[in-house]
Amino acid sequence: MLAFGSCLRKALVPRVLAPQVCSPFATGPRQSDGTFYEFRTYFLKPSKTNEFLENFKKNVNLRTAHSELVGYWSVEFGGRTNKVFHIWKYDNFAHRTAVRKALANDKAWQEEFLIPNLAFIDKQEVEITYLVPWCKIGKPPKEVHVLWWNESADSRAAGRHWSHEDPRVVAAVRESVNYLESQQNMFLIPASFSPLK
């Protein structure tokens, strides 16, 4: 099970923003290459979600011939359901551009998956993310992988309750809430063809 948090544009507390200081210098370790990850979210028509997932499973090889699929999940709960969330790895923006161009010219991808499934998609969202310098993507010790790993929804709830009793966590949350606009959590279920589970 994957718990995923993201930001929405809703302010939680009123605050005065300090003036921004721009500098060409970084204050922390930089990423050593241009590798980034594209987070794609497809909002699907409720009656077509299972058909969309089956079609992607059947044609996943057509898409992964062009770039690396990191993971593919459906939303169990948290926000709108009937959506899928997937992560693709790219070496740099030139690589992504080349992949998008190749997909546009791939007749098998276009005819066997894209054209038949476009009508199932209500909306798409795409975000670009980088790994923080101290983070690596790897397989977890169990067959469940998460951005925040939890064995179950119940274990996540228990961990959150425990952390809210820890004075260090409470102090950190009180300090960081000044920078938080909003938070949304989703539980994601991996597709059978997802590399990360």
C-alpha cells in the first residue's frame, strides 16, 4: 500500500511571507545529474477504470519500450477515486522530449492503447520531481512499497497517533505548519504490472 501526500492550493493559516532573496548559489548538496521523475495522474471515468487498467496492462510493453516505468497505482481512497498514478524516469528533459516524440510516432502505441483509451480519461495532471540528495529509490524489504511505507491503513493510523504523542514531532509540526499550504493523503494500490509494489 502506498501513502502519498501532495500539496493543494489552500492556506491553512494566515501568515506574512518574507521577501524572497534570489541567489545563483545552492545552500545544500546538488543533484549530480539531470535525472528526474514525472508523476502522472489520470482521472478516469468511473465506469471505465477497470477497462483502462486492463488495456494498459495488455499494452504496457509498448510504453516501457520508450522509458522506464517506476510504478503504477490506482487510488483506493483519499481525494477523488477512479484515478491512476504512475511515475516515469527520465535522464533529462531532452530524453523526455525524445520519448514524447517517439510515442507520438509509435503507431502500435497510438492505435492499440492511446486512441482507444483517450475517451476514458477526464483529466490529466503531470508533475516533475527530483530525488533529494539523501534519497534513493529501491525495493523495500517487503512486497509493499510506499512513499511513506505502512503495512496497512491501520498501521499508518497507529503510527500517526503515536507520533502525535511524541513532543518532538508535535514541536516539529507546529514549526513547519507555517510553511504548509495544505496536505492531501492518498492510499494507492499497485497495479499487477507495477515495478514497485
